[in-house]
Amino acid sequence: MSAIAAGGRRPFGLRAYFICMLGIVWRESLRFLHQRERFISALVRPLVWLFIFAAGFRQTLGVSIIPPYETYVLYEVYITPGLIAMIQLFNGMQSSLSMVYDREMGSMRMLLVSPAPRWFLLVSKLIAGVAVSILQVYAYLVIAYFWEIEPPSPWGYVTILPALVLSGLMMGALGMVLSSLIKQLENFAGVMNFVIFPMFFASSALYAVELIRFAFWGKLDPLSLAVVVGCTAVFLLAAVIAYDPARGLLMRRGG
């Protein structure tokens, strides 16, 4: 019997892993395209800060010459990396909200029926969220370009990409940890307020912001890179260990 069972199960190779990840990314992309309000809301928040607050503070707040800048910069240039991190932070929280919703509705439980391991499905979900956040960031950078906010070299738009991937993974992994700990969908909004707003108002001190700031200027900050990579690994490991797709179903049944 064991030989028959072993012979009847096809090996889950690299091609199957790739198809599985591609399917999850495609599903998240379609969901994002069908939710235009999500795309608009992701841009409204940073653009309000850029066009209103940054423009108003330009005359009162000066930025001294600090790395990676080699000269004085306008306040809106200095705040742009923080606004980019804010886009990824809110996207990570929205992705984690969808994780709670999928767990409640049972779609994640359907995905876990596949032969792919749980950690791979969670990583695929995380990568899909990062891809969406990077699309939102570049849409913001296109608008900011007409506001005369641009790197010293066009290569800055390329060198910032690895930093966006790492910071997006960190924000998304943090959201996954929260979604793993939240038992019901109704409790998520309150938890978001305790996470998003403190991180938002402290965004100028986030290591993710410094990583993005240096990368946008074509430079590398080793300390920021180490902290972001370390936090990403810790958050992702905690999410893989804590995630229980049956938790929402058990709560609805009173288990």
C-alpha cells in the first residue's frame, strides 16, 4: 500500500513551485486591479503629505547636509523616503487584512490543500503583496517627478528597487504576524491603529526609511540593510509558525 501511495503521488518539483507562486501572484494582482479604491487610497495619503504638509513646512523646516545628501535638500525631498515606506506599510497591513479575510472565508484553507508546504504559500502571498506595493511606489514616484522630486541620477529609480523589495518584505511579514495573531476580522481595525500610527509618526526613524533613502540616492547603508533583513527573517519565521488557517473556522463554530 505504501508503495502504491508513493507511486501515485507526483513529485512537487521546481516547476510546480513556480506555477503555484505565479498563480498566487496573479490572483493578488487581479484582486488589486478590481479594487481601484485601494490603489487610489494608497496614493492619497502620501500625496497629501507631499502637496500640503511638505509644501507648508518648506519655509520653516530646513534639512542640514546629512548622508546620503551632499548638499541642502528641500523638505519634500527629505520626506519622500518616509512617504514611500508609508505606502508599503499601509499595503502590508491591507495584505494582512486580506489574509484574515481569506482565513475566515476559507480560501487559504483551500490553498493549503495543495502539496506545496505552508511556508511556501505564505512566502508566495508575501511576494504578491510586495509586487503590488512596488507598483504603488513607482506610481507615486512618477507623480513626485512632476513635483521636482527625483534622484541625482536616473539610476536611482533602479537602485531603489532592491530596497523596496526588502522593505516591502519586512512590512508584509509584520502584517502576516499580526494576521496570524488576530482571531477575528472585527478585531483587526483596532490592532492596525496600535501598529500603523505609531510607526507612521516615527517613520523618519525607521531603518527601512534609511535603506530606501540611501538606495534612492544610489548608495548603501549597511546598518539599515542588516536591520531590515534581520527583521524580515524574524517576522516571516514568526508568521509561518503562528499562522493557523483553521483558527477562523474554529472560532465560527465555537471551538
